[in-house]
Amino acid sequence: MLNQSINDQQSLTAPHQRARGVGELIVVDHQGTASIQRLYQEGCVKIRVPKSHSTTLESVMINTSGGMTGGDKLDWMFVAEANTNLSITTQACERVYKSSGGTAQINVRLDVHNDASLHWLPQETILFDNCNLQRTITVNMVAGSELFMAEPLVFGRQAMGETELNGFIRDRWRVSCDGHLIHAEDFAIQNNMSELLAKPFVTNGNSVCATVLLIAPRGEALLQDARALLQDSGGVSFWNGKLLARIFAADSYELRRHMYPLMKLLGNGKPLPKIWAN
């Protein structure tokens, strides 16, 4: 009985197991095709590179823990060296589960060098009820490089009846070119998320949204076509070399119906990740 009591006490005080992962990928130009210079993966993080006949190197991020909860931490770094094309996506939607304590953290660093392009195109991040997530995306570009980002967010699981959603998310983006800040945004929402999302200046009651960002001079010529694709599902603007779109939808299917054509338009003829295409 004494041993049983000690074991029960230890089980109550033992720290929860948390997921940790680090993934790094650096690509360089090899006879006109992007080639791996360094690939590093640690913990629950994996990076896979499907075979392709394209000059663009396509990489797939995998979180083998199956999702995130409070206290988990993932660190990603991707570098497109000069004259390379790098595309990054995820194997599946990232799920952020209910937190029993602590904050799930995702830190992303993207470096884009001379005459290189980097396409950051993960699938949806799904926020469960009582989630707790902080994500930071830091991008370092040089003049003449190109950045294309698309980040979709899903608030709650409608099929599970999560219409009253609570929790916390902070999404922080910082994009610099030649050391000068050219794009910054912070999105933070907490507590009664459903009530806040219902406000017209947030998502107007939609449970799915996405931010699409293209930093390239060619974006200005695509502005009208992008607006025609989105119509009433969002808005698009172009200023100072940046095309920025916000998309809102009732569900993921509706979001992808508008988002996929927009991604093809902004992709400059480069293939979308096979996972998105399927």
C-alpha cells in the first residue's frame, strides 16, 4: 500500500511529456536546379523532399507528434541561397489541441538570397477549443529575391460542434529586406474567440481565414486578376512592392475553392506543392 501511495504521488507530480522538434534545410544552385546543401532534423520534426523534374525544390514539413498542445515547441529554418527556387508545405494540417498548461510555440525563420524565390505554402492550421499557440515567422530577404506566403487558419471543428470557441493565438510576422523592415503584422485573439470572430472587422462570423503575401514587383500586374478571383470572399491590395490578400470563408472547402486559383496565379508558373494539388 505504501509503494502504491508513493507511485500515485509521483504520477501526480511528474511533468507532462512535451514535443520538441528542430528542422533546417538549406538549398543551393547546382547547374540551374535547387539542390540540398544541408538537411537537419531533430525530435518530432521531419523534412521530406519528393522527387521532381522541376528546378524548384519542394520540401514537406512533418510533425510526427500528430499535433501540438501547451508546452510543445517546433523550430523551423529554411534558406534559399542565390539563384534557387524553394517551395515549402506541410504533409497535413497542423492541429493545435486543448492546452492543459503552457503555450505551444512555432518559430519559423526564412532566408531568401540573391535572385532566389521562396514559397511558404503550408496547409491549414486548425485551432481546437481551449488551444494556446504562439507563432513567429521571421523572413530575411535581399533586393531582387521573391517571397510568396499563404497561411490559412481554421477556428474550431464544426463537425465536432465547436461553435463556442475559447483559447489564445498570437501570430507574429516580420519580413525584412536588406536589413530594413518591409512588412509586419501581429494577429492576437483570446478568451471568447467566437464572439470576437463574429465582429465585422475581424472575420465577420467566418471560421476560416487566410493571409496571402507576395513580395515581388510583378505583383502589381496581378492585382486586378487577384481581385477578380476573390470577388466578395476577401480583399487584395498592392503597395510598395507587396501584394497582400485576406480571404474569409465558412469552411476549409470554401476557402480552398478561392485560395487554390489565387495561389496558382501568384506562383509565377512554378508548380504548387503536390499535396495542395491533390
